[in-house]
Amino acid sequence: MSSVKPPSQIAHIGIAVKDLSRTVPFYTELLGLHLVGYETVESENVRVAFLQIGSTHIELLEATSTDSPISRFIEQKGEGIHHIALEVDDSVERLSFLKKQGVKLIDEVPKQGAHGSLVAFLHPKSTNGVLLELCQRGAR
Ligand code: ZN
């Protein structure tokens, strides 16, 4: 048995889209999800729309510049599921633990994400091709 504390839940599922204004109505009007709001995340050159689903969220991501990771993703793979975010309350400790275990990290130190959260990505080469985000809720 592992003594590692499990992440508390799926914080959100990130979906890369070309155009938020064309995508959000599908989720709100046709699926009936509640739009929590929009936010621009400067560090990632993305604009996100958060939709609530139960106690978790769907995060729609639109690139705000051509060198955004989201524009590169869409160029290579098209629109679709981009990442899965796991909610943790110990991202710094977890990153150093994972690094010691040989897990390839994209972010060795958490950075500022949406809603004042701290986020860090694990490299898909170490996670069976899934881009995993560790997401730690901010103080606010
Ligand atoms: Zn995310």
C-alpha cells in the first residue's frame, strides 16, 4: 500500500478549444451547465471559461497568442481534452516527491493558475500520455 495521500478530487478537466464564444453555448445552453466565469491566465497565454459540474469543473481553454501551449496543442492534435487536474493541498511537497521517484515534470515549482490557484504539470511521457495538472486552491 502506498502511503501517499490521494488527491481529494478531479479539480477540473481541461479542454482545448479554438473559440470560447462558439463553444460555451454548447455547454450552457445545450448541456445546461452553469458558467462560473472567464479568466485570462497570463502565464499560459490562455483565456479560460469555467463550467461547474457537481463539485468539479470543466475548463475550456482558448489561446490568447500563437505561442500559447493551447495553440500548439490544437495545431498538432486538434481541439479536445488537453489535461486532467487533480486537486491537492501539498503541491510543492508532491512535486519534489514525484521528482525523486523519477517522474518527469513540466513545472518543478508551482505557478499561478486561474482563481489564485497554484498549478504544476507532470510530463505526459511519465503519465501514459496524459497531461496531468496538480492544482492547489489559492487562499482566496
Ligand atoms: Zn487546468
